[in-house]
Amino acid sequence: MPVSNSGTCCVPEPSPPPLPSAPPPPASIPHGWYPDPWGVAHYRWWDGHAWAANVAYFHGTAATPSGRRRPRLPAFLSVPVLVCGLLALPFIGLAAVFEPLVLALAFVPLLFIVPVLIWIDRLEPEPWASRVHAFLWGATVAVVGAVLVNSVVLLTAGEAATAVISAPLVEETMKGLGILWAVRRREVDGPVDGIVYAGWVAAGFAMIENVEYFFVASDDGVLAETFVARALLTPFAHPLFTVWIGLAIGLAVSRRWRLPWAALWGWAIAVLLHAGWNGAIVASIDLDDDRILVVAAVAFVVIFALTIVLVALVRRRERRDYVAAMPYVAHRYQVPPGEVGMFSTWGEMLSLRRRLPRAQRRRFDDLHAALARLAALHARPGAIDPADEQRLAQQLAAARAAMRPAPPR
């Protein structure tokens, strides 16, 4: 039975409105920035197969692109990332030349973080270009902003004030701006997307921060201890803090709340958790009492476990909405039951994907992502943006075409 836009399965909608029209896609040209065919923005990213969510504006929120120069940067870059990346590059270069082991060890936490982020994002996979941009934002923009402000506070107020006050405020703000940038690009559909982008931004920030800590620890002869503490025992520290900002922003987008106020409570939780953890470390060192750090570590584990439960619940709810919306999506976009049935049951979908040849899994994932994004679009309250719907419908058509077997020669 078709479902309503709320995502429930109890309100029939036998006659959906007609799909909005759009100019044909530039199928014969390579990926890049092109005038937005819907006029929502000045330019929209074409990935070589379908229009993406990435858009670019010039002095306004919507306009025709005539007379405007198209962006020169690919979707995984932006001007802030490029500028701050150039500022951070000498530091990374020095580490690579003089301390290659330090640079290699800084990547170890990603072995834990990245698989978790991919698992969380499996329901509605985000484009890799968007994920890379979020990671680079954390590794460049957030790091450069934090270093500049924290250095000033360190010189004027001391190490304790920097660790307990400045670092939580500045670092969580800079990481939160990376999530808001994804919202600006129209890449965040709901709380799971917010959590995913928060995780990638935090992972990029933590990696560069680990380079700094490991570099200093190597000079002090305590590299092994620092590596165990930061990379093996607390690799999820920064994602744990920032995930609350992503959750708040994602909820605001999906429920059409006022974004600044909705994001504020997530930012406040992130800052408090960050300040509490740093404060426990500072107090343990200043008072020479390891019991403080033990208590903080236990509290950290409890909060981490509760956060995992919360993320799992949010993900399960989004999966339930996705499954409930599949009949409506199939009806509205004329997808045969056999095709949509592959994605109606989560376990069967994963089982089928594992049995596919590796070369076909990418096309399977593209089809799944297109259906999931349309389901998320119809689960939002309020009116649906025709441009968003047409773009996603086009992605669905392209993914379905790619899944069809090639005609015999």
C-alpha cells in the first residue's frame, strides 16, 4: 500500500502528484560543475551519471547561472579546505620527512573509526566526495582555526585554560561548521547523515591532532604510551563529542526546525563532554592523582556506550522509515516489485549484496542509495522540493539502467 509523506504505512495515497519536469541530463559530458537545470542554485555537480546534491551559490540563494563562472574545485574540495590545507601542508610535510613513523601511527585510529562510519552510513550512503570533503574539513579548517585561537589563549591564559575552556569551545565550533557546510551543500537529510558527517569531520581533526601529540611524545620518549592512550584506548573521543552536533543538526533538517537554535543544544553537549574529559586529565596531572583519570575513564566508557545505543536507535528508526516508504516509492516512481523487493528486508538485502560479483556491488549500492534518498525525502514533514525530487528520481533512473544486463551482441 502506498504511504504518505510522513513515512507511515497507514495513510493511502493512490494518486500521487506528477513528477516535476527538468531538462535532460548532460549524459555525454564528463563530471564537473554545470548550470543547475532546476535554477535552485547557480551550479550543480554532475558526477558523470546523474546530478548530485552538491550545489554552488553566488551572492544569493537561488538564481539563474547565466554570466556566472562555474566553480573550479571538485566536489571533495572547497575554498576553506583548500586555503587551510595550504597552511597545514608544511606541518604534514615536516612530519612525513622527519617522523614518518609518527605520521603512520596517526592513521591507526582510522582503522577503527572508518568501518563504523561506513556501517552507520550503509542505509543511505553519502557520496564519497562529500565524505572526503568532511574529513578534509576536520583535518584542515578545524585544525587551523583551533591552532590559531588555542595558541593565543595558551600564551595569555596558560595551559589549563587552553585545555579546559578554549579547546572544547573552539574545536567543537570549528568541527560543527564542517557539518553546517554539508547542510549548505544540501547533503544532510536527517540525523543519521548528521552523525556521519560529524564522524568524518572529527576523524580528520583527530588524525592531525594525533600527529601533533605523537610528534611531541616522540621527542619526550613517551611515544608508545601516548599511542596506546590516544590511538588504541580513546580513538573515538573526538567523534563521541562531535556526534551530538551532527545529531542536533540532522534532526533540525529532517523536522524543519530552526537550525541555529536546534544545533545549539548539540554543540553545548559536545563542549561539555570535551571540557569534562580534558578537565579530568588536567586535574589528574596537577593533583598527581590517577584516581581522577580512572573515574573519568569509567564515565567516558559509560557515555560512549550510551551514545552507541542512541546512534543504533536512530539508525534503526531511519531503517524502519525506509522500509515503510518502499511501497510508496515503488508506486510513485514505477519501480517493479521485483526490483524494490531486493531492498524491502534489511537482512535479505545484505545477503543478496554479498552474493553479487564485486564489480556489480557498486551498481547495487547506487540503486540502494537512490531508493533510500527518495524514501528519506518523502519521510520529511512538509512540502517536498520539486527540484530535489526530480534530481533524486533521475539518480534512481540512472541506477536502474546501470543494473540492467547489457543487451547481447
